[in-house]
Amino acid sequence: MASILCLGAGAVGGYYAGRLVEAGSADVTFLVRERRRRQLAEHGLEVESPCGDFRVPVKAMLAEELTGSFDFVLMTCKAYDLDTAITSIRPAVGQRTTIVPLLNGFPHLDRLNAELGADRVLGGFASIAVTMQPDGRIKHLNDWQYITFGEQDGKMTDRVRLLEAALRASRIGEAAIGVPDIQQKMWEKLVLLATLASVTTLMRASIGEIARAPGGIATMQLVFEHNAEIAARSGHPMPEAYLAQYRALFSDSSLPMTASMLRDIEGKGQIEADHIVGYMLERARATGVDDTLHALSYLHLKAYEQRRAAGRL
């Protein structure tokens, strides 16, 4: 049975690692802060989900208590916490430890490769709508629970198969996918996420609400097409079926979907402006794609950060 250290027990990490604990398919330890450890000790890890509710006791420790190495380290932090996260997990990284980052985008891979060694780091991402309540309960908002990962060089290795088997033995099932083309899959996720984050934060509205507004569908489609073109010029063209699926999504006037970044803004929290929208703005300029809408969206997010830092929200 694989040993897994999950950095944090928040929404994403708590959900996926919690499913492993529920199934008993991996030996999981959560690396948490004192307040979260007290919550877990008192109430266990509690998840409300369309895929099945559960509450389980879990092992949790503080950073200063961390000893020994693990087979896998699951990283589900936000990009702005990456430096702290690397420092926290370093004592748990041994010769055979594999790092599984589920951050969005690509900049974090370069940092993890440089700090911990590219041979230790997989590519990966999660496709899930999940949030943590103030009392520590994790609420799964729909039936998506996909987790996709693979070697950066495209090989299908024993460690990818081992992690996939552990996840598939839980109620995550076939939504856990080890792939030989993780770079392509990460670009597919980024094109969708960067579009969703750009339009829903700029308009402070859901896809459906924007679609019902004059010019809303055309604007969303334009941002999506620009992001797909950035990916193509970066060596990762989007498949036709993918393009058709998300052209339809960004035309759906009934869809209540928003980016988690909008929920962060509404909660006056930190956001991943640089890691997602800022990165795509850089790629637009590097590949010669019209950057007008990317620049506007990025300006909006950075202005929000200025107001937040000044305490004027």
C-alpha cells in the first residue's frame, strides 16, 4: 500500500485524499496547521458529495513533526503558496518520493523541477468543484471528480499505475486517469480555466448570466478561441471534439458555472491572477495572439489585488 502525504486538508486535497482514507486504498497522512488539526481531531474529515457523503478519522501532523519520507506527496495548494509548500514538504521527500502537484497552469512545474528534481515531479490537475465550509466540512458542488496525472516525459511508469490503482479503488473510480500525454491534457484544462476565470471574474457573473447579456456569448467565444490559438501556437492544438464541447458550453444561457477565482474574489480572498490569466497574457504576447481581452482581464485582477492589499474591499 502506497504511503501518501497530502499537503493540507482543504477542499481539493481533503476530497481526494479523504476518498483514499475512506476506501483504505492508501496510507494517508495530512500535513496541516494547528487549527485544522484540531478540527480533524474533533470531527474527523467530513465530506458532503453527490458521489457519496462520508466522515472518517484521519492522521494529521504539523510541519515541525514531519519525519520520514513518503511514496507520494499530493500538492493541492494555491500557486501563491508554492514557496511555503515546498519548504513544508521538503523533509518528506526521499529518494523514491513522487510529487503530484494539482495546481493549475504550468509555472509551478519549473519551480518544482528546479527545487526537487524533475525526475520526482509528475504533471497533474483536478477537475472538480469543491469548497470548504468555515467549520471544516468539505462540500462537493457537482458530480465532477476527475484527477488526471502522468509523467512529464510521457512515459507510463509503475508509479503512475500505482497511484491510479489506489485512486480507482476508491469511489473516485475511473475518474482517476493516468495518461501518457499530461502536457497536452494540462493545456486543455488551462484553455478552459483561463477562459472561465477571465470572463466570469471580469463580468462578476456566471456563464449563463453573461450569455444572456448583449454580446456576452460573442465575447466568451472570442476569449476561448484566443486561448485555443495560444495553445496551438505553443505546440498543443485543441482537438476538434474539445473545441465543439466548450464552444457549446460558452453559449449556454442556463449554465450557473463560475470560476473558483470569482468565488475567491467574492470572499475577498487571494487569487491566482499571475499563474492563470497572467500566464496566458504572457503566452499571447510570446505567440503573437491578440492580447486585448487578456490584458483587460489581467488589469482587472491586479486592480482587485491592489484594493485588497490596501484594505478597501
